[in-house]
Amino acid sequence: MSEPSRSPIKDKPLRLPGQSLTDERDRILEDKLTLPLIAAVFLLVMAGLEWWRYFVPQKPNPWTVTVMAAVGLAYLVWQVFKYLPRLKQLRQAIDGERAVGQYLERLRSEGYQVFHDLIGEGFNVDHAVVGPAGVFTIETKTWSKPAKGEPRIEFNGERLVAAGYEPDRDPIVQAKAQSSWLRRLIEETTGRRITVRPVVVFPGWFVKQSEGSTRDVWVLEPKALPSFLAHEENRLSPEDVKLISYHLSRFIRVGETQRT
């Protein structure tokens, strides 16, 4: 009998960019589409078998199984058309979060720690950055560009307009809520009161900001973030960065263990 063994990995790995979106996509594929696909294939095979038997002397009646196969196939098609738009949205959002996440990884050389997909109560923070300039939550909005006209985001400090339209769900409110949650989490785990600045990034869009609009929230194209950070004064010491990063890492890993 072989000796008992255990995994050499002590802690759960940190989460990846877009992992919540990837999990949702996988749930749709597994829970909503896999079963009807299997059922449709099975019933089609049964129908084919019955039709084959139809041409042999036994003369069975294949109509019942054929009707069942048609119903199963129709259900599969309905499920595909029902969830295909959401799957496309998830794919675009995943690509956006991964692209932004990979871009943020470059900040490590400047003394920053980067975390992806922090899970809260019924929501997630796409990215969090901890470094000399402070702590930042980053919400990625990978919105489709308009077919015509300039892909332009305008922000005056309170109101955000995309391609001339105000979005139904205000990303500024969402970003502020996320930063408040992370600020409370850091205070609970470290005992330190740290300001957390919310950031919303729009990959591929041109962002125009009014004067003074960046006081509370940064609305940026991802490539502009390093420049904004470089112009900020240092607010955290290397020891503070290590302390906050350690507790965020533990929070993520404990959460992953509980979900597993």
C-alpha cells in the first residue's frame, strides 16, 4: 500500500484577473448547456438507431423517439440562444480584466502589490493595488464601442457619459462602494485607517475629464494609470505595503479555502 501523501501547496493561490467572470461562464456552460446537449445527443442517437431498425424486418416505430429527439434538440437550441449573449459578454469582460490585470502587473517593479478578483458579500473587486502612492481599487469596464462615432467617455467628477449616453448602472457608485468595503476590510485586519481611492478604467475608450474631476474617483484609460500614480505623493512606507498586502493575501486565501 502506498504511503499517504498530501499536496505540497500549503496555501490556496491568489485569484486571477477575471476569475469571477470565468466562474460564471463555466457555471452557465456546465449547469445550463451541458445537460440539454447530452440529452439531445442521446435522443438523436436513439432516433438514428430506431430508424436503422425501421429498415430491418422487425419494423419498429421510430416516431416516438424522433419526437423526443426533436424536443431535446429544440430545448438545446433554446438554451444556447438564451445564454449565448451572456457568454459573449462574459468573454469580452474576461478579456478586458485579463488585459488590465496583465498591465497592472508591470507596477510591481515600482514597489506595488497587485491583487485580482477580491470576493466580497455578493460582489467582487476586479483589482486592488497597494504601493507607495496608497491603496486603490480598480473596476474594469470592457464596454463595447459604438458602431459609429468616437468611443469617448466624459466625466465631470459626478456624472459619467459614454458615447453620449448615461449608463443604466453608474460605475462611479459601484467603484466608491468597493473602495469603502476595502477600506473597512483593511481597518479590520490591520487596525490601520487607510484611504482607498476608487479607479474605473475603460480599455480602448478615450476618456475626457473635466478639471477637478479626479479628486474623488479616477476615470481612466488603463495606460494612464502609471502616470497618475507617478504624480501622487508617497503615502505608504514599504512596511505599510507589506502589512496591508499580507492581510489581503490571507483574506483571499482563507476565502478560497472556505469556498472550496
